[in-house]
Amino acid sequence: MPFAEAAHGVGRGTDADRGLRVSATFPQIYLFGLEMENMRWPLIIAGIVLDLLGIIWILQGLNVLLGSPMSGDPVWFVAGLVVSAIGVLLIVFGSRRTREPSA
């Protein structure tokens, strides 16, 4: 079987079943059958949502946002930092441009 067919999961079908595969013509990453280029906006949106949630938790942990049992609890400050950091990573990963194929 030619390499291009094996890399695209044609023939045996085992490459596509593994969840992660790389195209032979261009090093494009596929995750569970979805091209990562199609995952850019969902990653960015999820990152923004996590950042907003993290900022709210940080402000509640610092006792800036009042009226909640979470207010003034340092656990929520730390949880907010962790969630915001994950959100930033998702935004950065989602906004990375894929390289153009070289001629």
C-alpha cells in the first residue's frame, strides 16, 4: 500500500482508528478524525470563556466581588488563576497559524 494511502487511513483503516494521524502530503494534524484547522474557533471561544470565569473567580477570591460564599476565600483566587492560565493556553493554541506547505 502506498504511503499516502496509509497516512490517510485508506486501506486497513487502522490509522484513522487511532485518533491521531498526520497527512503524508502536508504535515496537517488530525485529532479523532477532525482536522485541527477546524478546531481553531472552538478552542479560542473555550479559552475566552475560561478566562472570563477565571477572572470572576480571582475577583471573588480577592473579595472584590461580594455577595457569594466564594468571596474572600483564597481557594477561589488560586482556582481562578489556574482556570485563566488554561484559557490563555487554549487561546494561544487556537490562534496559532498552520504553516503553508512548501513548494
